[in-house]
Amino acid sequence: MLKRKSVEQIMAVLKRFQIRQRAGDPVTKAYQQAVEDVSKEYDVAYQTIGDLCRRRLGLGAINEFYNRLEKWVAGDPKPLAELLASHTSIEGRQLIEDFFQEDLARLPTTERDKTELFSVRIEGAQARKLKAMLLVKGISVSDWLSKCVTKFINEEYKSWLATEAKQVLQ
């Protein structure tokens, strides 16, 4: 399991990678420069950060990480997010979820218009239960909440429509 500091370092690599890649750098160059920048920032060897993005994530070759980066920049962050989440604690998973939520907010307006971001607060004990359950199931909190809330809204909406229709017909 990756510790919080390791997850923070990977998130820093992803942020710098994204900036460089959007500026036109190819995936490999953007990744290598991001690793170099983060290694300097944390005052560790380049190999330490590179190892974090490959071996410590259970990948055999760096190309496996590059493939996930390419999917992410093409609009599919799920393979990368799931890889990261599967190698960290619940606390680290929250950092990962927060990072990719921000990524959703940076999508072009046409993509954002398809969804709307809501923020909710859940009592601490309930939140811990939810995170533990979803960790075992391998589902992100945001995916689970989205699915449950959508189902609940549809049920409530049907009930509301039925009530409103009765009132209008009377």
C-alpha cells in the first residue's frame, strides 16, 4: 500500500504531466519531465519517483503507465484512477478521487454540461463505513454515490409526478 506522501508525489507527477502534455509535449517527454520536476521538489532521486509510477503500482514496464496516461488525456481517467486506488489506503483513495474530480471540472464546457457536480457531507462514522465497503467492492465513492443518488432521484421523481398528476386531475 502506498503511503499518503507517495500518493501526493504521484499526483504531483500527474499535474505536471498534464500541463506539459497540454502544452504539446508527447506523453513520454511530458512524463519524464514531470518526474524530474517532482524529484527535485521532494529532493529525491529521479529513479525514486519513476519507481513509484511503475514498480510500486505493480506494473512490469513503464509503457503500461504510459498507456494509462494516454487514455487519461484522451478522456478516460478510469484505468489510471483505478490502478492508483488499488495500491493505496482509504486516505490515499480520497486524494485520488479529489484529483480526478478536479479533472472532471477542467473538461471542456460541452463535456461538463452532461453532468453536474454536487458536494455532500456525510457523518464521519458513516463515511468510514462507506469507504470500507467500497474499498472491498473496488468502487470509488463518487461512482457509488452517483449511482445511488441517480436511482433515488428517479424513484422520488416518479412518486412526485404521480402525486402531482393526481392533484392536477382532481
